[in-house]
Amino acid sequence: MTSAPIRILLAEDQSMVREALAALLGLEPDIEVVAQVARGDQVLAAAKAHDVNVALLDIEMPGLTGIEAAALLRDGVPGLKIVILTTFGRPGYLRGAMEAGASAFLVKDAPAAQLAEAVRKVLAGDRVIDPTLAAAALAEGANPLTDREREVLRAAEDGATNAELAGRLHLSQGTVRNYLSTAIQKLAARNRQEAVSIARTKGWL
């Protein structure tokens, strides 16, 4: 008697990439892609509706990032294994993914056979991390920004004034100014735009 195939949810906003991944994984005899979504905010409902064993999540998606979606899955579907796929080998992403409950973190251009093997390994209870990304994350160290500093920096990305940020975040202008100043100092940036750029590049936002 053969065992049931591993049921996969694939979340990727680029349809061509998503369909290619689904087709390649579908060639594996023990894997079945049972659900595909293009937005991070569709992940939790799809995982529950299709009784999946493993969720493959891209990081950069509309609605919610793959890391934010992973945190929802960790809390909403206990026991589901999560694999994060990324085009961007940013050290901060790896740390965030692990904190959100991911069991694997791989770059998208890895061979399909390697991805399929990672799926099998996480189901067996292993953790699979791209070795180059792991080394980079160790070298980079922890994210120095607090949750509130990250929130203010993210809000400042569109060039909003301190007054606009204060209204948007329900803080005083002085508090906004302090958070921005501290974040700029921690990141050794010259201004808020450079601080946002540095934090984005490192995967800390």
C-alpha cells in the first residue's frame, strides 16, 4: 500500500514562477501541489481549506510577506511545515523566517530536486537552510532595530513628514523624531532615506 502524497500549498505572486514550480514539483511521485495563491493574505485560508502538509512561501508578496504569512500559519495551523523561498539572500530575512516558524529557507534558483528533498526533510522534522545564507546571517548579526523603530521606518518609506507619520501611527511628533533618530544612529545612516535603504537591504524591515 503506497502512502498518500505530500500535499503542498504554493504561494508566489509571479504566475510564471509559480506555475513552473508547481509543474516541477508535480513530477515528483510523492508530492502533489493541491493549492496555489498569489497573495500572502490568502495563505492561511488556503492552507486550512486544502489540508496541506507543507507550505512553500515566497517572501515578497502583496497582502502579506511570506514571513508574515508564516507567522499566521504557525499559530493557525499547528503542525504544518513551512518552507520560505526567496530571490533575495538577505540575512535578516533568514532570522525573521526562523522566528516566524519556518523549517526551511531556500533560494528560488535551487534545483527542483533540492526543493523536493527539502520538503521531505522538513516533514521528517529536519531544518533545511541554504548554507550561503546561513553563513551571511551569522556574519551579519541580529537586527538592531526594535519593533517600533521598524514600524516607523517602514511608514517613512514614502517620504512622509514627521507630522504625517505621527498622525498615521498615533504617536507624538517628538516620539516619531526620537524613533527615527535612534534608527538612523543604529544603522550608521546619514538620514532616514538611507536608514530605510540599509534596513531593506539587510532584510531588517
